[in-house]
Amino acid sequence: MDKSSPLVLVIDNSRAVTGALNAMRHATGPLRPGLRFEYVLPTGSTGRPVLEADGYVVHELPFVEISRRKADLLKYVPLLLLNGWRLHRLAQKRGARLVHLNDFYNLTGYVARFFSLGQLQVLTHVRFLPQTLPQPLARTWRWLAEHAAQQVLCVSEAVRSYFAPAHAGVRTVYDPLPARGEELPPYAVAAGSDGPVRLLYLSNYIRGKGQNFALEAFGQAYARNPNLRLHFVGGDMGMVKNQEFRQELEAAARAAGLAEVVHFDGFAANTEAAMKAHDIVLNFSEAESFSLTCLDALYYGVPLIATDCGGPAELFENGKSGLLVPNRAVPAMAEAIVALAGNEALRQQFSAASRLFVRQKFAPAHTYERLDACYRQVLARP
């Protein structure tokens, strides 16, 4: 690797492999070796070996997020200041002039910029819908991003709408398509089969990600089509509250008499294989700024049903390359499942149309090449 290339430190709060972390991997990979990237993760993050396998240098800091737990609140400000100083010193040591905050709420980069006396440049990525957060916090983070960061990148127009319309430093940069392309044979809709119709819900077990709606909608749809099968796949990120959520879902499936047709599995490293083994992908999240899961399904040509919860509405054309259903509307979700599962021709249409649509809308010029231009613009500053 050319060590004369500018170095960007990417700061990510992910304690496990998340959509945000994967999106950055997909975006920074094609920009090497013109730029060098090193990642800074929370201490003990399971994302570290994944990044190191991609050839990235990974550093760790003991990030603490704002939460309702008193212990975290007491530690937050002291550790924010300490981590800001550590990041400043790390940037000095590694020769980095730019930090990329991959989390809107990670303020460490702003503190590091303060300690650098304004020499360290900051780029902030907004990967969730600020509209859904407690507004006193969201407005504070928005003010910091607009005034303390040199660039603010929004993953969708739904996110961009939260910021000042005329702010020149705020722009939309879509996440890119899978960096490695398709490694398996192209997906083909099963033709003329009387076998089960396999539905996939690929998401970490986090409240708000919509698994509860999917389970309820599936129960209604299964009563009308007993050939349906539902497969939940996702990690719990090692967090007790996520483990409890998965247990609640499993208990609900048993209570509804669906244990034989609804299955739960853990994290899947190979998203492509998981998606291509199913007939329909579901995403019924309550709020999504973008949704890498939806993008992957569209890219691989696996028919998709998603909620109108922010970013997904920008990823495909409703009725032409996928189905968009109202947010939290379980009857509409069930109706869409029944309709798509029972219409092979429509699944074939969606499979072909989605592949074409995302390859045009999320071409390199609209994704990682635009990110590269943002980096260059910030690094060109004296």
C-alpha cells in the first residue's frame, strides 16, 4: 500500500458487524490505494476480525454511548474527553488529517478536532433518521454536525430533509452496491413449484427492526397460504436486550402454533447465500435511513417487500421492482405476502426489474466516487 496516500481514520461505534459497518467497508474498499483507511472501533468489537480480513488496520477505543443507565451517563463526558484526546494523539501518530465519523451521535471526532486546534478535519455520516430520535438530542447533534464538521453525508434524501436545505456542506451520498459483486450464480425465481414459499427476514434482533410485525403478518398470511415458511436470520450483538427480544419472538411463534414453519438463526456472514436460498425478502423496520438489506435483496434480484419507513422508498419503484407497504400496518404486510407469494410472474418481474434499477441508481458515480470527491474536497483545505 502506498503510504504517501492520505490517511482517513473511520470512527465506528459498531460492537458487532452491522449494516453501517458493512456499508463503509463496501465504500472504502474501491477507494484504495488512492486513499488509505484505518478503522477505530469500540474495545472488543467483533467487527475487528472482519475488517482485518479485508486488510484494514484497526484501532480500539472504549466508546460509551448515551443511555438511560446511570453508570453510562456518569462515564460519558469524562470518556468523551479522554477518547477525544486519544483520537487526537492517534491521528497525530498515524499522520491522519481527516476523521470520518460513521455514527452521527459519536462526538469523539469533534473533541479531537478541538484538541488539534482545528487542524483535524471531520466528516460526519448520518445513517439513521434523526426525525425518530428524542429531538433535544437530535437537534444538538444536528447543530454540531452543521457547524463542527466540514462535510455531513446523508445516506438518503429522507435523512437529508432533516438538515438546513441551503447548507452547502450537507449532501446525500448513497451507500454502494456489494463491493465483491455476485459470487454465486444469478438468482432465479423458482418456476412452477408447488413447494414451500420461503420468506427471509435478515436483520439483527433489535427492537424497532420489525421482526414482531413480520411474525404477526406471517401468521395472518399463513392462515391463507399454508405453503409459506418464515426464516429469521440475525445476530444479537452480544446484548442482553437483543437476546431477550429474540426469545420473545420465539415464544410468540410457539404460542401462535407456528413453531414448525417459523425458524430462527443467528448471524449470517454470507448475505448473498442467505438471500438466494429464499423466495422473498421482508423488511418491516419502523425506521430506516437507507437499509443495506433491502439494497442487497434488490441487487441480487430476490423479490422484496419493505415498509415505507424512510430510506427504502428511495431504493426501488413500488409495484415495478418491489412492494412498499405502510409502516406498522400488519394487515397490509400480510396482504402483500399473500399476493407476492401467490404470483410467480410478479416475482419474476420484480427480480429482473430490481437488478436493473439499483445498478443504475447506485452506480459508482452516485456512491463511493461521490464519497471520494468529498474526501478530496476536505483534504484540499489548508
